[in-house]
Amino acid sequence: MDERDLHLMQGILFTDMYQLTMAQVYFEAGIHERPAHFDHFFRSYPNYGDHKAGYCIAAGLDWLLDWMENTSFDQPALDHLARERDIEGRPVFKEEFLHWLSREGNFKKLKLQAIAEGRVVHPNVPLTTVEGPLAMAQILETALLNSLNFQTLIATKAARIRHSCGSRLLMEFGLRRAHGWGGNQASRAALIGGCDYSSNAGLSFVMDVPPKGTHSHALVQAWMAMGRSELEAFQAYADLYPDSCLLLVDTVDTLNSGVPNAIRVFRELRRKGYEPLGVRLDSGDLAYLSIQVSKMLDDAGFPQASIVLSNDLDEMTILQIHAQIRDDSERNGVNAEHVIRRLTYGVGTRLVTSAGQSSLGGVYKLVALQVGGEWKPAMKYSNSVTKLINPGHKKAWRIYDNRDRATADLIGFSDEDPASQETLTLHHPAIQGVSRTLKRSDISRIEPLLERVWEGGGRRQPRPTLEELRTRCREDLNHLDTGVLRMRSPHIYHISLTPRLLEAKLQLIAKVHKLREG
């Protein structure tokens, strides 16, 4: 693959064909530059099978804006479109449409608002709104969903794993098992959601975080294939990295060979004035081995040495390891909390592939179109109430109760101002007749969620640092009730509509019913 092919795949043609064919229909109908309003949102939290998330973490926006800044219909892209033929041999794309794309095929006329990266987000609340000429707003759909859905999915998984392991060191090790170049998106999202470090060297340098990693089994195997020993392999590694020595001890026999050999190397390091980092366990009963290895390290005089656990870990496995260590500690004569405190985690496959929930059901829906100078709500009708979109030009707010805990996200029309109301009525988005009322005395603050991020052909916000993204994530998670953070059967966070939006939605549903009935 040469550089031109790479540019073609990652540039403006990083889209679905139907986006391009729809854009040409809009062009032929003369509505391609009519102002349109699209919402991006997801319908449900990730469900991992035996457990489900109660929140998500927004991620991917910064890379989407980078793509928009550097992408347009250049000549190579236009040449490829011009060569496309239908089954009758006729050009798929007309010359007039391609000429328009050559002039206007960029994102300079769009306006984007979004919930900031790193923030907690919930179903049906617009994560991103796109306003501008219909054709180019349509063409943006695929790239937007690709970037925001996947990174939000992985950042969510990382936040849950962080919650399980508490303040202990957490590293992302998943690049070898990730889905192609999506591994870079996964590593970035993992760092936002809660991982301290990544083994992904290039991505770590881009994010200004030191990459982390030790050695694999291959190092020991190579020495043994040459007729040498595990001890000699460990010594070679320690000689080169004396101040960051962390040894993988399960290539031969963890308790009878790996740990004793590691201790011999650690003693030699200490004699030379260095302190070892610790050992890594990548197979076997990790809870049992953690207890036994901890005892051996303590007895050898290395109570501060870390024990890094890896091998298909996720949030539930980590909780189970902690529970087993606590259950088995007394009969093994160890302090369970001492063992758990020295643990750190390398999480790979199950994080970067979001095992159990491989995609986020984020959608991009037309919700309003300007007709005769007025915004007209647009709505996709569905027999499923959960798929009925909220029409119109909207905003979203987060409402905090008197404990300063997030109690609801409220969706309403863009000209509404819930902060000015003495009493708020919050309606269920799908079930008629279900609502609750909040008085101003029940509320500590009401926070607008959507920020203007793209207008006039470029960014409207400074590029966030990784630490800013992580801080947003931590702060939002701290404002959630503990029930929402539960790993199993989390408490349902309230998503609500204003009375005006609910009424408009019901009127549109009634209108569609009449049209269907003829």
C-alpha cells in the first residue's frame, strides 16, 4: 500500500457509499445547501452479558476535529468518484455534482456542538449536534460515528476497570489484540477513561505519556533455546534496565523457578544500589499466585515490590481476584490488604475489544430542516418507543441535587432555559404519563452540556490535554450516585424531556399515524 492509497482510505472517502449517493440526490433536488440539524446519540449503555454499564464516557471528539480540519474532496477523491459506473455502465456521479464537491466539499460551513470529551454521558442525550448544509452534514456521518462511538465504548470500559482496581496502577496492554489501526483509538480512549499508561509506544508519545512494558516469555525462551537458563535471561534484562526491573516469572514454573530466580536477581540489584520494581504474573490462578508470591517477596525482604497481573483481565475479574484474596488470606497467613495494595494491572484484550459489547449503538439522525426560513422538526417513526427520536433544534442540561450529585439529564428545545424556572417537570422520554417534579430548592445547579466546538471552518475550543480529559472524567464520575457506578444492575440514571419537547414529539407521532392511515 502506497501513500496515495493510505490517503484515499483515511481522507474524505472514509465514508459509506450511501452518504455520497444521498448527497447527490440532495444536489439534484436543489436542497443540498439547505440548513439541516443532525443529532448524534446512543440508545443504550454497553451490556456485557452478565453485567451492564450505568454510564458512558465521551471520547473521540478531538481526533474527529483533526480529521475535519485536514479533509476535503481533493482531486484524487473526485477522480475515483468520476470513474464509478452503475450496472448499465453510466457514471454514478454526475459532472455537475462533482464540480460542486470540488468547490464546497469540505466542512467549513458546518457548526458542531458537543459534550466535552471525558465527560459522563447517557442514552438519548445528544453527544454531538451538527448544523449546516444538508449534503456535507450528511457526508460527515460515517466518520463522526466511527470516531466517537468506538472511543466512547473503550473509554467507558476503561473507567469501569479503573473503578474495580481503585487507586492501583492500571496499564493498557492491548495493541497486539486490537482491531487493526483502531488500536490507536483504543489506547487513546483507555488513557482518557482511567488507564495510567499504555504499552502502545507511538500513541503514548503522541499523548505525552511514557509508554510502559516489560518483557514477554520470548526473552526467557530465547535464552533456554541457547542452552542457558531463566536466571541468566533475568540477569540480562536486569543488567540493561537496573532501575526499572520488572520480571515475568511464569515461563517455566512460577513458584519453584520464576520467583526464586527473580529474588536472586533482585538481591544482586540491591547490592548494586538499585531497587526492583517487581514481578509479573500472566497465567494460572492469579489470586492464589498473588498471595504466594507476596509471601515469598516479603520473606526475601522486598515488601514494596509490585506484582503486576495480566491475562484477559476486566472489571469483573479484578473484583473476583480481590474477593478471593480476602477469602483465602487468613488460611494462608497473609494480610489481604497488603497483597491487594501491591497489585497493579495490565489489561489488554478485554479492554481494547470491549469484550461482551463490541460496539456502541450510536446513531446520527436528522432532527430538523430549515424550510421557508423556519426550522421544521424531522422525525423517524418506529414501532419501538425506544427508537422514537426527539425532534427539533435542542439543547441538553445536567441537573444536580442538593448533594451536588447528578440526578438527571434534561433535553429540551434550544430556546428553553430550565435554570430560569422555579419548578421543573421532567418527563420520561418513552413512557407517557411518567414524570417527576423538582423545585428550585431541590437543585444545587443546572449545567448546560453542549459546547460549541466547530464553527467558521475550525475549532472553537483549545485542544484539551490528556490531564484535562482525565480530570473531567474523574470529576463527573465523582458526581454520580454509587448505585449508578455499580458493576451489576446499576441504578437507572434519569433522562428526561421538557414538557414542550414531549408535546412536540407526541404531535409528530400523531401526525405520522394519520399519514399512515391515509
